[in-house]
Amino acid sequence: MRISVSSDMDEPVARTLVEELRGRGHEVLTHGALRAGDDAEWAACSEAAARDVVDGRAEQAVVCCWTGTGASIAANKVPGVRAALCTDAYTADGARRWNDANVLALSLRLTSEPLLKEILDAWFAGEASPDPDDRANIAHVSRIE
């Protein structure tokens, strides 16, 4: 899978994220502080990663900033993106299952390496729920855009 990754800071967890994704066999597109000469402001690099998803350059994205909040807000401004700020594996699983999230937002401050791996395991194991109520909610969100 092709995954777009952005971070506004070149932090160890951001580098570990890229290495972990590549180690799992994913092709990684980088933005922000992870790419020399790129705009590292959280709003700009999160938007760039989110646009990769809606424009078909990536199937999913992971956006990072210190708290993860700004990155998720910026990504969610891109029509077609459903970004979820996940601080644990249960939230990541639910975001994929009930929200059909296509962008994972992470906190550079709160996410340790072991927690990162748990979140990624849950994120990639999760699939969108076929339940009609869940699908109706996703359709409703799409109409809000």
C-alpha cells in the first residue's frame, strides 16, 4: 500500500513511523520535516499528505504534529478525508471500523515506539464496517463536505 506521511518536526517517533511502515512493506511518501526542502508547518504538510489520499497518490495517510490535533484538523479540511486522532489501538480500530477513516493522526509527544506499533497493528487490521447504520453515518459525513 502507498501511504503518505507528514510531520512538522523531525522527531524520533516520526522517523520510526516511516521505518515501521516501510518494514511492513508499504511505499511511503513523505512531507514536511521528513522531506528536505518541504514546508514543515503542520497545516501545510498535513494538507499535502491528505491531498495525496484524495488525489489517488496514496491509499492512506498518517499525519503528525506535537499533539496530533492540528494535523488532524488540517487533514480534515480536505474534502474526502476522514482523519482520526488516535492515541491508542482501540481508538485506531474504531476509527477504521466505524468511521472508515483514511487518515491516521498521531501525537509526536504522546506516542511511544511500542504504542506506535500497537496503533499501526490495529489501524491496518481494521476494515470499514458493512453495518448499514455505520455506512449511513459515513454517507452523511460525506454530504457535509
